[in-house]
Amino acid sequence: VARVESDAGAKVPSRQNSLQLLQAPQLELPLLAGFARDGDNAPLKFGDIITMIPNGLNAVVAFAGAQDNRAWIELLEPQLSTPPNLRDCRFQVIPRKQYIEAKALDKILRAGQWDGGQGLSPPQLPASPNGEPLQPAAMDKLAHEFTRKHKLPDVRLVHELISALSSARSERAENTSEEERQSGVQDVRYGDFVQLVHVSTGRMVSVSKAQAHERGERKVEFSEGGTEKSIFEVLPAFKTHAHGEVVASGDLLTFLTQKKLEGLRYYLHMSRMTSGEDDLRGRRASYTGYQHSRDHVVAGLRCDSSYIVHGEELNASARPTFFHTLRFSSHVTWKGEGVVCGESFVGIYHKDAEAFLAFDPAISPLPVFMGSQRVNSKSRKKCAWIWKVESSQMLDAGEAVTCSDTKLYRFKHLATNLYLALDPQSGGLVMTAEYHANNSLLSFKELGKGQNGIIRMGGLVYLRDRDGGWVTEGEDATQRFNLR
């Protein structure tokens, strides 16, 4: 019996049993494992987290906050069902925001006339929790005080700036309120206008006027707060879906900008620059111009994993690229508390042995059980005790972890980025850098009844491999360490 506890982990001696894991069946596209092409897939709702997989390729869109602010589509080994940098591949679908007042404010700031060219920072507005507009009397007072303090020539220009600041703040509050109202409730439908927020950085996918690496295409950037160029219309890849129909997880679709750039609306698009190969419509990509190396790609992704074969630029084009938008987690799960989900950080506590499963190379080359009484959620935990739960498939990878023989997970050690695995020869637990190895797959089985298959923080579960072997404390006393 292991105890799963939030933000904990400990040193564990592993059970010595010879365990053989079965080879997972190979799918047409491993990243789409679990997706039913002709089945009943969950509808996408505003606020849901998605991953974007280009049609026909074992690849996924990723962004790591690189200096050039560029996203990549990483091409993965053909057998992989999850990328090594899954946290960088998550995007949240939100309803479109209004940018009328923000655009007006930006125009005033760009002109730079309000402060007589001194380069001053704008006035600080009084706090307003709900973003209410500043009252005229307060606006006049602030404008006159700021003008006298900095000896500015025209109080009217300062007043105009303060009014624009107040209106922009109210607009942001209205945008937030509308997003909260629709998230987790309103279905995303074809023809809706949406925005894509990169979860790890909080930036929005935006199309710029800058030239992309691929000749003739526009650069896709990530902006703070977004602009009108961050709004996309959701369109089906084929006419089998009509405007107004609900978008389902895994549907093949494309994103078209709402705003025109130089008279054209642009689609999110995958470049074809690595080898001059055919594009998705069968055309040769000899026109691409800029040729980038794999080193350039992994530097932008900040993930030099051998499982990433190469990469393509995510840009904007008049030619669409179709993407499967797989749900990573629902908005309800994303905002929920107390439930163990994919990508959760947990500690695994052996209840009978009163020890945490942990790994510390300075103590042992193997994972060990480390005795400790620090089971309270507020007790300080050691980083050697902390593991991240990772799903074995992309679809609903961030949903609640469930107790099932068909739902398989891996445990990634936070401090070392190594994975818990079973050694087929010794039967013991070992650590491996091969995150996609079959011998690292484990499932959960609930202890008793009443959990409905959902694992909560502090809940009691069993850990087992795909052949039914149980993870337990080893008999070798040299593998057990006590922490006081």
C-alpha cells in the first residue's frame, strides 16, 4: 500500500520481483492514442487546455519562452505517445477579448506627446479591485497633481492619458469577467473566435507583420495580454462540420486570424524547411529559403532530447495547416483542488513501512524507502521525495488520475529528471533516463471502495505494473534509510 500525498516524496527501497511489461500496441499516430476517429469524443469548452498535433505527423506545437519568441512544431520519434517537454505543449482556449480601449491607450503612448517628450512613466491609478472607471473628480485631481509635479506644459494631454488608462483597465476587467463566465460552461463551436494562451508562460499566440523563417510567411509570436492579432476563427478542416457545430477533442481543424494583415487573413501554419520535402498538400517545399538545423530547434525548445528528431517553424500563412486539438485537461479539472492529476507533483508514502519513496544518488544508486513521519501536508518535504505523475498518452493527460488497468502512468523524479522503472532482471525498482521505456509504466488500484476510481491527495492506493506485480518495500534492509 502506498500513500499519495501532495508535494511530498521520500526514499524507498524497492521490491525485488521479476516483472515483464507488455509492448503497447502501435497506433497510426501514437500521439493520438485514445482518440476515437469515428467515436464519441468529449466536447471542447472554453477554458480547456489543449495540445496541437499537425495532421498526419507524430509532432506537436511547443513553446519554451525562447529569446526569439518563436514557437516550433517538434517532430518526434515515430513510436512516442507523449513528448519529453509536455508542459511546454499546453495551450488554453479562451473567448476572444476586446482591445478597443487598449488600442487607444497604445496610440497615445506611442505618440509620446502627453509628457512633452520627457519619457515619463504613466501616472499610477488608484486601486480598483473590480476595475471600475475612475470618477471625473478623481481623474481631474490626479491629472493636475501629476502635471504640477513634473512641470508638464498641457494638463489636458495628461487628463486624456489618465482617461485612457482608466478605460483600458475597465476593459481588462470586463474581459476577465467574460472569460470566467464562459470557462468550463460554454462549448467551443466552429465559427467561434478564440485566443490561445500558452499555459507555462501565460503569453498569447499572435501573428505579427515580421517575416517568418519560411519565405513569404508571417512570424507567429507570443505576446503579453494579446492584441487583435491574437484572435483566431475556428474552422473545420473539411465540410463534414458546419458553422455552429460543437468542436470535439481531437477534431481536425485550422485557425484563421480575425484581423487582416495587408489585406489577407492568415492561418496558423507549419513550415516545411528541414529537407525540402512535400508539404501537407503534396507540394515541394523548394521555395522555403531559410534552412535551420536540429541544434537551432532544440535550442529554441530548450529541450535537447534524443526523442526530438527535428522541428518546423509555427508561422502564419495563406495556406492552412490542419491540427488535431487534443484536450489535455478540462477547465473543471484544471481549477480543481485535492485530486491527483496528470502533471501533479506528489509524494509516495508507504503506509505500513512509514517511509517515502525517494531517490538520492548520494545515498543509493537505486530508489529507496526513506523512513519519515512528515506526512502532514504542511510539513517540510525533501526534494528527493517529490515525483511528477505523467500520463502515458496525450489525450486527457492532465485529467484526474484514475485507478484502472488500462490507464498507465510514469513517475518522474523532480530533482534528477529520471524516471522510476522496473529492472526485468533483478525485479527491483531502478531509475532510467529513457522516459518512454515500457518498463516505467505503472497503474493504480484503489484500496477499498468509495473513491470511484479517482485518487485524492492523501488517498490510499496500490501501485502495480502491467503484469500485475505490486510495488512494495524490499527485503534488503541495506536499502532502507531512516530520516529523523
